[in-house]
Amino acid sequence: QQPVQSPQAVILREGEDAVINCSSSKALYSVHWYRQKHGEAPVFLMILLKGGEQKGHDKISASFNEKKQQSSLYLTASQLSYSGTYFCGTEGGSNYKLTFGKGTLLTVNP
Amino acid sequence: DTGVSQDPRHKITKRGQNVTFRCDPISEHNRLYWYRQTLGQGPEFLTYFQNEAQLEKSRLLSDRFSAERPKGSFSTLEIQRTEQGDSAMYLCASSFRKRARTNTGELFFGEGSRLTVL
């Protein structure tokens, strides 16, 4: 079942923060985050495994609440290069494939 | 190694024709996935291989779609009797996983093959 992402789109000024949410109605084993720029392939950001861990990658971090089947991606002090569509991909315990959400379009303006 | 490569990058065909896409994964990767992406949507799972074994195929796929991965290296995705609804970007991704029945891991995507069915 496809995870639900919110918001669908967000516009920021450089230096502002943003949060992108991903929720699933099914029990999750892992949540993955990818960024895709227009006309390019999706690029891996991070994986979060069940256990409520939080990860960071430069000024991008994420959390995973397995009890709520939710994950959030935090972008702090956004840069122009952060612009793109962010997808979460979820994976159940016995599924070995990612089911992606519809994406969140992030636009960072100068 | 320059990453996952896909060929052709663009394909325009008439309805009813057959098309084939090729994917060359990163050389040491043993797992290979095919996804389909339409405008404004996330990638949709089609099938995946662990080495040469096709372990899962989406129930959404009709029998017109077939994929192979001979010798566990490159993979081909064939669509027979194409329909306008098949128009999409077909993405290939690869990863390395030691065991067949384990989570996906980090995926490395190719730039995709864009199919337009007239």
C-alpha cells in the first residue's frame, strides 16, 4: 500500500527549514528517502530501520516512529541545491521492495 | 564503474509494437529492480532479480511485460503489444544484498528509458 506524503509541495527561501512527512497504514520494517531533480534519476538520501532511530546527512536528517508507522525528513538551513522532489519509500517485514509515495516537490528560492 | 546505465534513453513507438529496454547495473551489484514512473508520481515497482532469479513481479503487470536477467548481469524489460497507457519512464536500479530474502538496501538508479506510445 502506497505511503502518504505531506505536504505535496513546499516553497522556501534559502536558509529556511522544512519538514516532509511520510505515513503508512501498514507495519514497516524500513523507510527510505530519495531526492529526484527534474529529468534526473532518484538519488538515495538515507534509510531508517525500525527502532525509532534518527539519522542525519549534512543538514538533512530524518526520524522513524515505527509505532505510528511514520517518518519525517527534516531539511534545515535549506540551500538552492535542495530543490527537487522528495520521495519516501517504505518496506514491510516480508516485502523486499520499496513502495514509494507520490512525492513532495520542494522549491528553494534565493 | 560509472553507475547504472539504461538504453535507449528515449523510445517512441506506435501502439501495438513491441519494445525492449536494457539495463546494465553496477558491476558488483547482485540485485536489480525495474520501476515505472509517470508524471507527478513516485516510482512504481515492477519486478526484481537476485542474481539471475526473478523473485517477485508486481500483480499490476499484465502478461505483456516480461523481464530477464541472464547470467545475473544485465537485464532486459520487454513490453509486447504496447498501449498508450504504457507511456512512462522505466527506471532500473541496482543494489548489493548478501541474501535473497532481505530488505532492499540503498538503490542506485539509472536515468531511465522514456517510452512514448502513439
